[in-house]
Amino acid sequence: MAKPYKSQPATAEELRERILEEYESLSKVLKHIAQYVLDEPSSVALETLAVLSERMNVHPSAIVRLAKHLGFEGASPMQKLLRDSLLSSGNSLGYAERVRQFKDSASSRELSGPDQVLTDFVQGNVLALENLNQSISANDLKLAVDLIAKAGTIYVAGFRRSFPVASYLAYSLHQVDKKTVFIDSVGGMTRQQIHGITESDLLLVVSYHPYAEEAVYLVSSAVEKGSKVLAISDSLVSPVAKPANLVLQVREAEIRKFRSLSASMCLAQSLVMAYAFAHTDGNLNQSSIR
């Protein structure tokens, strides 16, 4: 493990960047804690060390050890930094806590019928969409649109649960006349479908835990060819996110053990429409995106 930093991060963004820089050098336990800090910053900000250690299934001293490695005197200053960031954003109750309250409420009541199922899914997805609007910065969206615009060809991939999002992206990019290759791996042709990617192209990959081996392979192949990679994933340190040029993190709703795709589809629509209006003079394909 690399030597600890001598100065603590000044902002939550600096903390995030420092964790990403240090992630590969950390031990397995510290990687697990670091990923939790990245994925659940509001929970780290608001909960006690005892609660956090229980949720992460680690000893409290391990959390302190990570904090010190990142430049803090202990876990409390790291939590304070995240708490100050949370309060300055106007969200006194973090997303993780709101989701936890929703899950507790949903699981404590019996399903009274299909209408209750609909209500639960609507409420869970509203939370996920609100978080999406708050968590993805305007700058990251601009960078993503620029990557799409500058790419000669966009190779789009997503497997298993991510497949619907990837197929929509490929379809809608075609509809706005962007040269696109959809890697669907039919007939086990993953390697052949990525074979033609070049350094002027972009791989747009969608992958969530548990990360598909095909997605990890495609990212590795694209990086080896010198291609740009835009990843849509649930963690900044997922195997498809770490090598990517840009990561758009999406936290989907989980309703009664079923993970939704509403936020991912909303992000996919936003990316394509933002590209269309910024780089095609707003003139969409005559058939539009239907």
C-alpha cells in the first residue's frame, strides 16, 4: 500500500479523486470500505462508526485506517467533510437513508394487490430518478456528449440486466444518424463484434453488479486498441468503470428484491437527446426516436 497522504482532502470531490487514485494499491478490506465511501457517501456522513462497521462487516479500526491513509486524522474528520458537502447541497437527509426508510416501509407491509405493487415501484423509482438528477454533474454530462459527438463509430454493449439499456442506446443513436455498432453477442460473437474498433471510436458499455465477463472483456479490448470508453455503472470502481475515460454512476431502485432500470433508461434518453440537439442542429431523423 502506498504511503499515507500528509494533507486531508479539502472537498468531497477531492476525497473521491483521492480514493480513485489509491484504490488499486489498497488491501482487499480497505478496497471494500473505499467502495462503500464512494457509493454511499451520505450514509458515511450521517451514521456512527459502529453502524458503518456493522453494515460493511468490518472492524471500526479498518475504517479509521483508510481515513488516515487518505490524509485524515481519523474517521470523524472524513465523515465531517462528507456531512458538510451533503448539507451544502441542500439535502439534509441522504439518498441512502431515504432508500433505507423506503425499503423498511415497503417490507413491513403486506401486498394488498397489484395497485400496491405499482405504488411501491413508482415510489422507489422516483427516489432513484431524484438521485440521478443530483448525482450526475453537468460537466460529466457535457463530457459524455462530447465523447459521443467526437467518436467515428460508437460500439454499444450491455449484457443480462443491462441489455435493454444498451439496446435502447444503440437504437436511438441510429435514429439520430450516429454510426453505431450494437454488440449483442449473438452466437458468441463478442470478440468478432469488437474486432473493428479503432482509436477514433467509442465503446459505450452498460454494466451493473454482478458485472458480466463479456463487458469486462470489451472494456479491456477497447483500451488495448486505444479507444475511448464511456461506462454507465453502479460503482466508480467497478471493473468496467476503473479503466474508462468517463463513468456515469447510476443507483437504481431496488423494490422487494427487484432492481429497476428506470434511472438508467432516463439517463440513456438524456444522453442521446442532448447529443442530438447539440450536434445535429436539433434535426432528428424523420421517424424520430419512437
